[in-house]
Amino acid sequence: MQLRYNYRAYPDASQRRALASAFGCARVVWNDCLRDRKEAHAAGLPYVKSADLSRLRITQAKHTEERAWLADVSAVVLQQSLRDLDTAYKNFFDSVKGKRQGRKVGPPRYKSKKDTRQSIRFNTNAFSLRDDGAVYVAKAGSLKVKCSRRLPAAPTSLTVTKDSCGRYFLSFVVDTEPDILPGLDVDVGIDLGLSAFAVLSDGSKIDSPRFLRRAEKKLKRLQRELSRKAKGSKNRAKARIKVARQHAKVADRRRDWHHKASTQIIRDNQAVYVEDLAVSGLGRTRLAKSVHDAGWSAFVGMLEYKAALHGRTFAKVDRAFPSSQVCSACGFRDGPKPLHVREWTCGECGTVHDRDHNAARNVLFEGRRIVAAGRVETQNASWSAGKTRTKVPAQRGEAGSPRKGQPTQAGIPGL
């Protein structure tokens, strides 16, 4: 099982220059190799192999006058950039052929030095952990790192990232064993919403923190100041960083709150069922800002990987399931209702329902039905049991692609 641990790094001035050079070299290798493959495709030539690109755009390019500075950075960074390009092409080809489920993946695109996020990757040959808590990175030196927790095992790879507001992060991938929690006899269905972030089937509600809405006043002021600065000026660059820092604060608060809420739910319940919402579609409506402020996809992704990590059962209920139309007491389908109707009475049995609580109970019943149908045979089984080795998604944007057309379950395979 693979987990990802992220730590904040504080490089000094010379190390920042070395990392900036590594970011630029990795970007140049990516663009050169991508250009060769696009030109070959346009000319009707065969797909250019990675070995040929590595020899031409890395090994031989270092001995040319216009690319001699590629030798100033670690060769591992350049090779990993080419491997990332191969992965991007593989994802694109698999998406076109239907092998990759979920949203369609487009072909790789050129990278720009003006991109808000820059990253490079290292394998175990190009970095090491020091006894004093620092991390040695090839051609950059020992980086000062603020370690909030210890790594459970030796890392297998390292990604150095610079975000839009100039912060540096080290992301370690670690192979570790699952941490199985004691079994419980409680399961829960979750209905996600906007007025309340989540309503559980036991009647409890989780209020929506609305971090973006609370920061809007300051964001508006900072964005007005940014719009008044001359393009290309140093003052505009300073104002842009101020806006980026404020957005980063909002994102950090939301992520921290998601982790705390999802961990509490996983610890308190043996099985968790949630509705598979069409977040990308809702993000194009008049509720877009509130939908993105809630961060449902990130929250559900955390529930999924933490369920697999701690031996809990997790299932997604299909988005077409009419959770708000069915009476959870008698099962009578009372038809669709507009969003402003928050409470309704069943026309069959006369039960008065809170809309969100009733939907959460229906999600719970449907989730139990999915488990009973055999898609999840035991609390520790999964759809890939005995076939593949499940990789638990990392915390930062690596929740995996949903499988279209059927609910998903997560668990610990092979147990």
C-alpha cells in the first residue's frame, strides 16, 4: 500500500536558484520530447520511442552549445520528466481506447515557465534523509524541512513542488502496511449538501465552514489592487503573490477541515456510504462558487482512501438513485421536489421527512443493498481482491479515477 506524505521545505537563496534551474531543465526536456513526437505524428512517422528521445534530447543534448546547461542539474530529474511524458501519453491512449475509465484525458501539452505550479521528481538514487531532519537533494544540497510527523518507512520517491505563492513542498511516497482499526457494528449514509456540508443517516449534521465565502472580502480587495498594477511590473508580481497566498490559506484551511471530518467519520463507523455526485456538472451552474467552496470531491476521496487504509467498507451510491424522492419509512416514491422544499410529508404513510436526513437514510439503505449484493463480500474485501495490489490514493489530489457506470468500493485486498 502506497501513501504520500507532504512536508514544507525552506530552501535558502542558492538552493532556490538550483531548484529553479532544475524546474526549467525538466520543462525543456518535456517540451523537446513532446515536440519530437508531435512532429513525427504530423509527418506520418512511427511513434518515437523513449530510448531514442533519452539519447537525443538528454544525453546528446548536453554536448551541444544550446543545451549544455542541462548538465548542471541531476540526470535523474531529466529522466523522470521523460517518464512523466510517457505516463501522460499512456493515459491519453488508454482513455481513447476505453481502457481508462472516468473523464476523457487529453493529449499532453507544452509546459510554460509561467505556470503557477512547478515540480520535479527524484528516485532513491538522487535524495537521502539526514539524521538532523534535513533532506539531501542532488545538485541542490540539504533542504531544511519542517517534519510534522515521522515517515513510517523509507520513501521510494520524492517530488519537489513550488506552488503559486512561492512555497516549496517535499512529497514522499512510502510503501506501508494498512492500519486496521477495531471492528464496529455501526454504518452510516452521508448526504452532501450546501446549507449543511453533510447530513448523516443518524440525524447529525456537519455545518459547512464556507472558507472561501469568509475570505471573499479580503480577496476582493487584493484582486482590485492587482488589477490596478501595470502588467509586467514588479509591483504586479508582488500583488499577484498576495492574492495567491490568500487563496492558499483558504485551500489549506479547507483541506485541514476535510481531513479532520473524514477521519472522525471513518473512526466512528465500520461502513460508509456516500452518493456519487456530478460535481463537474454542478460546477457549471449558478451554484458553482458554493460547490467548489464545499470541496465534495476531495472529501469523498479522503473517505475512500482512509477506508482502505483502516479496513473500513466504503461504497458509492449511483447518482441516478432517487434518494430525495423515496420515503425512507415505507419506500414509496413521492416524485421529484424543487430545492426550496426542505421538508415534506409522504403521501403514502404520512411520515414527515427532513429532506437531507431522509436522503442520507436512503443512501444508507442503498449502500447496504450494494454490499449485500456481493460487490463487497467482507469488510476487508474489494473489487480487486486477489487480482491487483491496490494503491491507496495520496492525500494531495491523487484520489484516482472513478469507475463509470457502477458504484465503487474500497477495502484492503487479499485479507
